[in-house]
Amino acid sequence: MPAIVLVNPQIPPNTGNIARTCAATATPLHLVAPLGFDLSDRALKRAGLDYWPQVDLTLHPNWDAFHAQQRQRGGRTIGFSTSGRCSYTAFAYCPDDWLLFGSETEGLPPAILAACDETAYIPMNRTVVRSLNLSVSAAIGLFEALRQLEWPSA
């Protein structure tokens, strides 16, 4: 099962919505600090509703701590960015992939994008919109990976 990784998320409801998506799909969620909110934030809890106990959540104090754990477990890091190399639909996902998403205001930092095994973008009309909402982007990327991996299996 791929994992969702949020690097420095800033807006509590986005993280709460992503947590709900992770609960619905049994997808692990990794949060890489610093976070722009406290995990006890009411907006975060409200967006995740009562699904938080079903979320396989791991909090990492920083990028280096996350990256060390990721290297130990294995799997590819796929950074989602408006400057990604290929469309998220053209990429062949694997069960042990880590799907990385940056903060709502900055995206993934250049150093983290450079450290990724692959980068993907979600096509959109950039003359009208700079980027998609973080929770929408995470859901789009995750459900494409799950579709390719034929989840749920029959």
C-alpha cells in the first residue's frame, strides 16, 4: 500500500481531509514537521471527523528523520509538484511508493524534490489556477496509485 507523506502542511482542514481519505483506504499517513498547526487543533479534528483512530499516522520531527525511515523501509519517493517530470497518470505506481506533497503555500522544497526518485504533476489549466488544493491533490494521486494497483483487490 502506498503511503501519503505531507511535508510541512500548514492548513489543518486539509490535513484532516487527507487523514479521512487515508482512513477510508487504509493508507498510512506521514506528517513531516514543522506543521503549521497543533495536532489537537479543532479544525484538524473536525475535518477528520471521528476517523482519526483508524488512521495509521506517523509524525516525523523533520525531513531527515522521515527520509532515514523511508530509506530503511525501502520504496520510491514520488514528489508531487506543478514542476513534476511526468503526469501522475503516466507513472507506474508500486505498492511501496511514498507519495510526497508539500505545504499549501510553498509546495515541496527544491532540495526535497531533487531527492525524490521521481516527480509527478497533475495536469491543469495553469493560466487560470496556480495549483490545486492539497487535499484534492493527495486524493487524486492516491486514487490513481490505488487504481493501478487494483485496490481493493477482488
